[in-house]
Amino acid sequence: MAAASARALAAAVSALLAAAVLLASPSPVAAEEGCTRRPVVFAFGDSNTDTGGTAAALGSYLPLPEGRTHFRRSTGRLCDGRLVIDYLCESLNMSYLSPYMEALGSDFGNGANFAIAGSGTMPRDRPFALHVQVQQFVHFKQRSLQLISHGEKAPVDAEGFRNALYLIDIGQNDLSAAFSSGLTYDHVVHHRIPAMLSEIQDAIVTLFYDGAKNFWVHGTGPLGCLPQKLAELRNDDDGGDLDDSGCLRTLNNASHEFNDQLSSVCHKLTSQLKGSTIVYTDVLSIKYDLVANHSGYGFEEPLMACCGYGGPPYNYNANVSCLDPGYRVCEDGGKFVSWDGVHYTDAANAVVAAKILAAEFSTPNVPFGYFCKT
């Protein structure tokens, strides 16, 4: 039954992505032609984008059930299968991004992934904050061009770096830590968020003056819909902060505020950095809709972790997380939006990616693969 369900889910996801690619493209002809030059993507962020960087950097091992749905093996992803970035790569018919930190078996021909689980924007010099990830990229590029200048081979040449897409998806850990540390809502909105956005702006500007021109920036998701945060509420509050979808209003309001300010930063930089294209994508609206209208997408459990401990309503316990002794995992992750209380399932990521590919939530409204078409 589980294998049949997984095959049915995979078929449904493939169909969904195919439809999304058509919707995202200016015409059916462009969709069929795909990229006219080799797509190169450099990704920066946290565990929502980390394809194995943390496992490589720390020598950690994430056994099954991590990776059980698609890869059938451990990949270093905090998910039962693919992340959003994996689906976006699939849409361009390119290989999955290898982690920059992975010494063996990496293929950087289509770019590299600098995202590391647990990362945020601050403190900026602490491994592996966004600033550090950008500095790692600068080293990667300098070393690549140095090799080429000496007549040796490098996976990406100067043209590849110039035409590449630079994807940034970060901020969730910063917001989560701010509220967990007891900061007030006003302090987070008026002080912490502007400081976070200053780091993201600095990253974009640094990359631009290093030759980047194509940027794809994701807003943060609805922090108040994570089972991790909802389980904290169960112990500390009477539930008065819950909205009609069962999510925490205060945390989601902060997520909205972060995204509104991030969108403004992207708009401002677009006018300042001549020749650049900076696309902002409203991931919060995509993910909140997935929770609020979960049944329409085929999900049964929008707010309960598939892998965790404690049972309903959230199956999350900070002392017994997924993979810890005593954890329990659901049989069919395709019925759950949340994998482990913090990260989404392969099935949920497929829906999020399809919405991104449709470009409806992006400003400006351009398809994801715009950067690899001449």
C-alpha cells in the first residue's frame, strides 16, 4: 500500500510540475524549448534549501526515514524527499545542486548550494550565516576563474557565473530565535527585522558587484503554522492567538512584516543596481494557502508532523524530535504538510514549487527559468 501510494504521489507531482512549467512559460513553445543555455544556480539559505551541506560540514548522518520518499537513502536533507530547490532544478532539467561543503561526488556544473541548516542572517560572521555563505561563493568563483586562467578546467566559467541565477531563501531561523528569546513583537518588527534585511541587502549588493545580475529571493513562510511553534503554545497559552486555520496570528503577522519589508528592499535594489533582475516570491501566501486549504491539495494533516513524538494535535516534542530515541513516523507522508514540525514533506514541497513555477506569486511576474533563456 505504501509503495503504491508513493508511486501515485510521484505521478501526481510530475503532472503538477509539468503543468506548472507550462503556466510559468510565456508560451508552449518556450516551455518545450526550455533553457537555451546551460542553467547555473547558486543557492544560499537554511535547512529549507540545504541539500546536504550540514551533513558534509559536521560529518553528521541523517538515516532513514529522512530521504525515504524519493531518494530511498540518506541525502542530508531534513525532509522525507525533495526540497523546493530540488523541484525547481527538475523544472529546468538540470541536476540537483551539490552542497559546496561536500568533498566527494559533487558536480558543480550546474552551480552549487551554500545553504546550511540552522543558518540565519545574524551574527553575520558566525558559521554559516548568510554573509559567510556569500564569502564562500566569492572564494569558489575566484578559485574557478584562477584555474581557468592557468589552462585548467573548472565546472563554471566566467559566462556561467555572469548568467547564473542567485537564489536566497533565509530568515526563518532569525525570526524563530527572536521570538523564542522573548523579544517583544514591536522589537522584532522595528529592530530585528530591519537588521536581518540589512544583511540580505548586503548579500545581494556584494554578489551584484561581483558580477551577478539574476536574483531570485524567497520570502519566509508562515512561522505560526509550524507544529514546533504550535506545540510551544499548547504549553504556554490558552490558544487565543490561533486564527481560523489553527495558526498563530502573532508569528504569522511578523512573517508578513518581514516579507513586506523584504519585498520593498528587492524593489529598491532593482532600481539601484542597474542591469539586475531581482525577483521576489511571496512564499508565505503559497504555504499558508496550502495549510488553510489542505484538503484541496490532497492533504489530511496540515498542522501535525509526520515524524516526531506526542501524537495529535501536533506530534511534536522539543525533547523527542524526528530521529531521536522514541520518535514515531507516519506511514504516508503524502497526507502531511509537515515532515518533522519545522520542515515540509516532499509532497508539500512539490505543491510549493509548482506555485512558484507558475510565477503568480513573483514580482516581477517572470518564469523561474528566465535566466537561462537568451
